[in-house]
Amino acid sequence: MERTAKLFSYVFHPITVPFLTTLLYFSLASFYFNSVEISIVLGQVLIMTCLLPICIYVLLKSIRLINSTVMVSSIKERLIPFIINIGLLLTLKDYILLENSAYNIRLYFWGLMNSYLLLLLFALLKQKASVHMATLANSFIFFIHLLIELQKPDIIGLIGFVFLLGFVASSRLLLKAHTSKEIIQGFLIGILPGVIYCIARYSM
């Protein structure tokens, strides 16, 4: 059971979720883009949200600014990675993807960046929240937005996503990485930016 929990924690790690979400986006909206556009965006997202953060993490660990494993547990050690992630997401959203026609994926990164800002605020207040749940919940609310935007009802997909959230939350609890409070805080941080956007957009 513990091995399965570790598998879910690593597969749906915060640095892999943005790339997986981008893959999900293009699987739903592939008919709007050609294969070259999709490949370019996937490459850009992979570099900025996965490969570059890993390189920066290795650098930070080598100069001993952080001592944790890839699962950073200390609140103090989370501050620098959060700030770096916010900077990378801002660069990706406002510069690299600025002229791209994939508007919705920029919206996703806007929501993710705001979730990281909230995570940073919590860390500054000495509060710990699950980053796994925040990033995955952000993807969940983006998935709901996509289904509405593309007019593609997918009850099975929604149920599957809810189960995935449950599995990841359970794995973090099983591994004693978080308390129930931290899991709930992470979930709320993840859905809040998307919910605010959806309310503002669809209430107009």
C-alpha cells in the first residue's frame, strides 16, 4: 500500500502536473491546433515547469539552500522554490505563450501562479498546505472550465478526476506527509483562483 502511495505522490508531483494538464488540454482541444503547435507548447511547458525547476532544485541542494529530498517538507525551505515557480509561471504565461493561440492554457497557468502565490503567503505565515493537492485541484477546476468552454460534457472524466484527487490525498496522508487540515488547505488554495475566474466570467 505504501508503495502505491509513493507512486501516486511521484507521478502527480507538483512539477509533473502542469505538463500532464497541458496534455489533457490538447487531448480535449486537439482539433483547434496542428501537431507542430501542440509539440512546441508541450516542449515549452515541459522545460519551464519540469526540467528547469529540477535543475534549479539540484543547484539549490548542491549549495545547501535546501536539504530536503524532492518532496520538500520544511515550511522554511519551501519559500525559495515557491518564489522560483511563480517567476517561471509568470514568464511562461506572459512572455513565452503570449502570442500563442492556446488562450485557455495561459488561463490555466494564471490560476496555477495565483495558487503558488497563496501557497507562498501560507508559508510566510508559517502555515503548511499540500502542494500536491493545490496543483491537482487547480487542474481539476481547469478541467471543469474546459468542459464548459468546449461544450464537452464528460461525467466519467469528472468522476475519474474526483477519484484521482482522493487517491493523491490518501497517499499523502498514508505517507504522513500532511495532516487532514493541510490537505484541505491545499485543495482550497488550488480551486480558489479558478472558481473566482469562473464566477466572474459566467455571471456576466
